[in-house]
Amino acid sequence: MARNSSRRPRERGTGRRRTHQEQRAQARPRRERLYGAHAVAAALANPSRRCHRLITTEEGAAQLTERADARALPLAARALLTAPQIVSRQDIAALLPDGAVHQGIVLETAPLPAVDLASACRGVAQGAEGPRTVVVLDQVTDPHNVGAILRSAAAFAVGAVVMQDRHSPQGAGALAKAASGALETVPLARVVNIARALIVLKELGFWCLGLDPDAPEPLGAVSVKAPLALVLGAEGQGMRRLTRERCDSTASIPMPGSMTSLNVSNAAAIALYEVSRR
């Protein structure tokens, strides 16, 4: 006799069906927590953000009101700003990791919509004005470094930042705090494979320049072409072999002092300044 095919399948590896509570939890949209005046004010002003709950102290609410122009905010964000949930600093600290510098301000929000690599970078490649530069991060995993790089990217009008999706910091918490609002203005494209992403960028017309301390030529001496993909590797490890091989050229940052390496976010800022002068 044929088995009844209408029976619900069990989850693999669990030996049981999911409960209604588990199904609802899986379907529930994920929320992130942003904190700090700059990060939260920028998120409230971003029409692409779906903001759910604003939690502040009395002092935090006053500081945020001074920083954010309520009249310029989307309607839902304006409602949150004018009527936040007021709590104590201890209550806010309990919501966040130890040591988080929250300034008495927390925003619960949905993650930003995913950014498609080709869609984000095609406009940069075809742009008639501006630096026409994107930054590619090869296994840069520290959220403070990624946030600081986003901040420099915003300062130098970088069109997008590209990073690996796996083993990378989420776009909230320490990353958003270090970015100081830049997470809301610089597209952050997450990809499965950096080496393949460089192939896509080349197909779009980008010249891929990798920062490598062992490169024979300093950054100031190499030819820079637009549109440009500036590739940086993790501190210590640097770019991986396949990433380096996908670059059209490499360059180093001369360091005549006693230190032989830079924090990757500092290196990014120096390199962006140098290429912006070309």
C-alpha cells in the first residue's frame, strides 16, 4: 500500500516535527540593536531602515533630539523620536554587550536590505563624476575596523564596500557605532567569495589594486585607473593568495619608522586619501 504523501515531513536530523512556536520564531523577522547618538540618528534618517523601537534615557532622548531633525525623518522614525521608551542607563546596559558605549540610546531595527554586488558597483563604474572607487575587504573580521573603514569610505565618497558574508561582523552593534552613521550611507555588499567578486568587478570595468606590504612599488608610484577597486586584507594575514592573484596590481604603503605594519582601517584611510588625489 502506498504511503500517505500528505503527511508533514520531519525535520532532518531532529527526529521530530517543529512546534508552532518554533515555526513562528523562524518566520519572525530578525532584529538588530544599534546604539550611540551618531549611529541611531543616521538610522532614523535612513528611509531604507525599518525601525521598531527606540529606547533611551532622559539624557539620551534630549541628545538625540538635538542631533536628529524630526521634520526630515520618515514618518515612522519621527514617531519613535518624539515618543521613545524612557528607561534607566542600567536597563539599556542590560540590552547590550559589556562595555558598549551607548550614550543612553538604543534602536531596535530590522537589518538593512541586502545589497547586490553588481547592482551597487555598476553605477559606480559608469558614474561620470566622483572618485568611482569601491573598497574590497578580504577577511577583515573586526567590527571596529570594518566600521572605521566605512567611515573613511563615506568621507572619501566611496561607492560601496564589499566584504565576505561568512565569518564577518553583522551590520549592527560595534560595527555601526564605529561607522558613526556611515553604515546608512555607504552600500555594504556581502558576497560568498571575494576572488569571484573581483572577477565580477573586472567585468564591470574596475581596476583591482591590492594593498600588500611586500609589493615592490609604493602606492604613490603605481598607476591608478578608474573605476578602482581597492583591496585590503586582514591585519597580519593580509590578502589571501587567490585574492592577490585576482588583483591587477599591488602596492605598499611606505613606513620609514619603527613600526612595520598599520591597522587595516588606518591603511584604508591613507590609501583612500592617496587615490583620491589622482
